[in-house]
Amino acid sequence: MDLHDLDAICEIWLLPLPEEKQVMNGPVNVRQILGVRFLVEDAQSAVDVVTDHGGLVVVPSGPGLSSLSRDERYRRALLGADFAIADSSLMVMLWNFIKGDHIQKLSGLKYMKKLIEQPHFKEPGVCFWVMPSLGSSQRNRRWLSKRGIELADDDIYVAPIYGTEFNDPELICRIEQRHPRHIILGVGSGTQEPLGYYLKGKLSYCPTIHCIGAAIAFLSGDQVKIPAVIDRLGLGWFWRCLSNPRRYVPRYWDAKGLILLMFRYRDQMPPANQ
């Protein structure tokens, strides 16, 4: 059996149950999990919703969610987000078990793929990218160019190393000059969410700010590429651990704290540690 066979099996096995399509909170299907507003839709519907509404979109990881009680910057950013994407396999599994629900995981990678497929995304000046380094910027830009997304130099900003507080007037100025419809932050979990929250509070208009982390890096090869079948199975975390155990195993091991938080607080934001 090859990867194509596995991919087909996953398509059948992971089909959403009918309950997932029931509308909650009006026309948008959401769940409040640990106090965070999670958008529960398929990839295309999620992209449509966030594009129409604008605002801050976060993709919290399991390790990130487990830090809600102790990381005030991250906590504030997730509370201030307009939508979150249910990327954490552990969170989705625990929520469905605890609540008897049937929500489906939507990976940041799948969301990113669908976003860049949108016809308007290829229009000049529509998107603005914040990249973690010059090397990442070059690799990501080449990959996007091959898919018909041509970026001008002014469409890309290489982020500095941020401290505990965000104050980046140059980034604000660059965005205000161009007024892109989409701002894509690819600077890594734990930094991009507070950065997105900072931009949301400082900008004079309401673009869609996507905190997609390493998703573009997975696609461009800037980080290890995750096969579609692995992503469908919710094993992207395991694939990353195999690629660099020393770096990723301790990080994902930290997600174990999410188990206690989910059972104790469910739909409520955990209190901050004093």
C-alpha cells in the first residue's frame, strides 16, 4: 500500500459526522474551548468566514494551549482573537470525549493550502507576509511564485527579534502604506499570536491577520515537509518529532498539561497563575 492508498482511506475514515455541520452561534459554526472562540468548519468554509469577517485568526498548538495559565501574552492574544482554528489533535480528541461532540481537526497546514488557492489571493498587493528570517523569506517567496503568487519586496517584512513587549512602528507603517487585505504571520507559535494582537490594536483598518506559524515553511521546504496523509491523520507533531527529536519531543511533551486543563475547565479560560 502506498501513500496514495492511505490518503484515500483517510478521506473516508475522517469524513465529518453530520453533527459538525449544525450551526452554532448564528451562521458561523463555533465552539468555545478553554475560553477561546474556535471556528469549527472545513477548510474552505473557514477561509470564507475569516475573509468575510476580517480580524485576528490564531492556530493554537497543544503546547501553546497548555501554557494559558502561565503565559499572559499568549493568553491575552487568544482571548483577543476573532477566531481560532482547531489545529491541536489532542485538544480535539479531548473535547469530543469530554463533551460528546464531533468536531474535526483543521490543521494550520490544510488551512494555509486552501487560503493560497483563493483566486483573489494572487492579486497584487492583497497579501503581506511577515517572515522570521531573510533565508525563510527567500525560500517561501520562491515557492509562492511557482504557484502564481508574486510578491513585491514591499509585500514582505523580515521580523526583528521581539522582546517581552511588542513595539514595531516600522511594521505598522509598512502595512498602513499598502493596506493589504491579508496579513500572514509566519514567525512561530508564541510570538505570532501576541504580534497579531498588537497589529489588531494598532492598525487603522481591519484586515484578516492569519497566525499560521510554520505552515508556509512546511510547504516551501523551509522546515520538514509533512505528507498529506500524515496531516490528515493528525500526526504532524509526530512527523516533526521524528525529523528533530531533540527540538520537538520536549516541546510536544509539554502539551500533556492540556489534559488536566481540558477536564477541569472545558469551555472556560483557565485562571492565570498568580
